[in-house]
Amino acid sequence: MMATGSVKILLIEDNLAEARLLQEFLKQAQSKDFSVVHVQRLQNALQELTKDRALCSYDVILLDLTLPDSEGLSSLPTLIDYAPKLPIVVLTNTNDEALAIEAVRQGAQDYLVKRQVNVEVLVRSIHYAIERKQVLESLRTTNKTLETRVEQRTAELVKAQEINQFKSEFVSMISHDIRNPLNTILLAAGLLQNSDDKLTKEKKSSHFQMIRSAIKNMAQLLDEVSLIGQADSGKLHCELISIDLQNFCRYLIEEAQLTTGEKQINLVFTSVGEFRDALWDENLLRHILGNLLTNAIKYSLPGGTVKFELIGQEQAIAFRIQDYGIGIPEPDQKRLFQPFQRAENVGSIPGTGLGLAIVKKCVEAHGGEILLESKEGVGTTFIVVLPLLSL
Ligand SMILES: Nc1ncnc2c1ncn2[C@@H]1O[C@H](COP(=O)(O)OP(=O)(O)O)[C@@H](O)[C@H]1O
Ligand SMILES: [Mg+2]
């Protein structure tokens, strides 16, 4: 290439006398060494360029526009296609300058009228063509880089917009969910203050109970929101300790039983398989299983059964929580792992729609996966599979 000192030229010219003359001129040039490979047809030129593809040893092409196997400008696009980075100087006869100009328009770097060529003109044109092509190439690369950058930037902006939108939805959902219990508190407190002497002991106690449970709801909402915040900012760490899983699950069931109240849910715990020593994050496990059990109970009908199965496998543990409650309509199933999403069949059953989002994040933090199988009106099964971790 240019930098190595000599300039390598592919000369495509069917007229032997003219080819010889051009080679003679190049020999006479003092400023640089020129080496010329001469072919007489376009086909041979294409073969030569294919052979040279790996080396890319040519610096420039001199192309006669009247070849036996290609008339006029038709050889130009083919050549550019074969060697897009090589500058081309076209050679024309005196009477077809218009054609030459059109060639430049279509991608040649320069043209020479054969009868007017001398050493100086030829050398200058070759240098000019090489320089011009290099500038073009670097412009093209810059353009490409700019285009990619614009694309990346646009993608970032779209993402940022989505996050912003999500954040404002998040905030409005939280405000809404906090306003409800606040109203309850306001109302109950007002009743207690204004009609103190008219209220029976039972009524008073029921108003106080309403206030307490509204406060409990808000506290739970705040806990859940802060947990999701932690997960989103990557702060949901796994602190692994050794846990007796069967005992841990039995304890969770007892806790859940306390919340079933008048609903009379029949909770059944079983465990199968091997439970080798493995390490778990107690907090994550509690969020995962606690939320799934609470849901199973909450969305069961009174007197229903909830099954909790612990399945020990070679490399993993599966937790299977099954109920025979209201089920989840198929179209809702996918989105329920997003915050604030609830299925359309929940009716008046209270909830924030944050539980499954938390479960999913905790499962991911533990390197596991969660599966959902449900049929509306029949029941729901969640299966969580967590890998056995060790330090
Ligand atoms: N066991 C289940 N049976 C029926 N529907 C369920 C069950 N678990 C979850 N869902 C549906 O998924 C939604 C999201 O659950 P979750 O995030 O825990 O929120 P929520 O606070 O509403 O319980 C619920 O509102 C409900 O529509
Ligand atoms: Mg829930």
C-alpha cells in the first residue's frame, strides 16, 4: 500500500498500445515507485481482485471505460462491489467526457482523457484518487460511529422514559394505597372524638381495631415498597446460613394458620426426598414462602385446603404451594409478577399487588425460578425451585 513506498495499480485496459504507454509513463515518474498489474478484461480484473482479497495489496484501479466484456459505465458498479475500498480512475477517449463525469458521479474518484495524459497528469490523478478515497472512507467510518451512537443514545432515552413512567405510576399507586387506610383512621378517630359518650364499649373497641389494622396495612405496604426498592437497586443480598428446612416450613405453616381466622383453612404440609445440608437466606425464604402461603389462604374459599409440599432433589429444592381457590384468569397470569398488578377476579379481597413482585425478586436473588399453574375457579399452584447453594 501507499505507506510501504510503492503504489500498486490494477490497470484494466484492452488496448495493448495504450496500456504500454501508460506503463511507460509510470516508469518515468520520479516521485514514487509504481508497480502495475495489467489485465485486458473486466472478468480478469474481478478474478485478480478476488485473489487479492485477503492481502488487499492494490492501491488504485485504472479503468478503461470501453472494454470488450463491459461497455460504458456498467463495469463501474461491479468493480466497486468487488473492491469497495479501492479508488478508481477511469480512462476515456476524447469524445466522451460526459461519460467520464457521470463515472465520477457514480463513485469513481477521477477521470483521465487518454490523449491528454502525460507523466505528471497521470501521477497527480493517481495520488489525488487515493487521497480522496481515504478521506471518503474515514468520513464513512465517522458517520457509522455517529449513527451507532445516536441509536444507543435513543435506546437509553427510551429506557429512561420507561423507567420514569414506571416511577410515577409507582408513586401514584403507593399514594393511593396509603390514602385508603389514612381515610379509615381519620374517620374512626373522628367518630371516637365526636361521639365518645354515645358509643357503646363494643363500638369503640371496633373503631380502635379499625385504626390498628389500617396502621398495620400501611406499615406492611411501606415494608413491601422498601423491599422492592432494595431489590431494584441491587441491594437484596443473600446471607447464607444453614437451616433445617422441614422445621422452618412447619413453623411458617403455624404462623400462617394464625392468620386464617374464621376462614377455617385446612393447611397440609408434606415433605419428600432428601434434604442434604445446604445454605439459605432466611429472610428471602420467609418472603417467598410467606407471601405464597398468605396468597393461597387469602384466595381460597372458606373451609378450603392449602397444600404445602417440600421436595428435596439432587441439586435443588422445590417448594409447591397449591390451593383450590378462585384461581387466576389466563390473560392475567404473566403480569402478576410486576408490582401493583392484581388479577381481575379479586373482587373485594384486599391486597396491594406487591407480594408476587417481591417473591419473584427474592427467588431471583436466590438463583432460582418460579412457575405458576392456575385455572380460574379451580385453583392455583406455585412452584419455586431453588438451587442448593454452598459457600
Ligand atoms: N393463590 C392465588 N390464587 C388466586 N389468585 C392469586 C393467588 N396468588 C396471587 N394471585 C393473584 O395475583 C395477584 C398478585 O398477588 P400479590 O402480588 O401477592 O398481590 P396481593 O396483594 O393482591 O395479594 C393477586 O392480586 C391475585 O389476583
Ligand atoms: Mg399477596
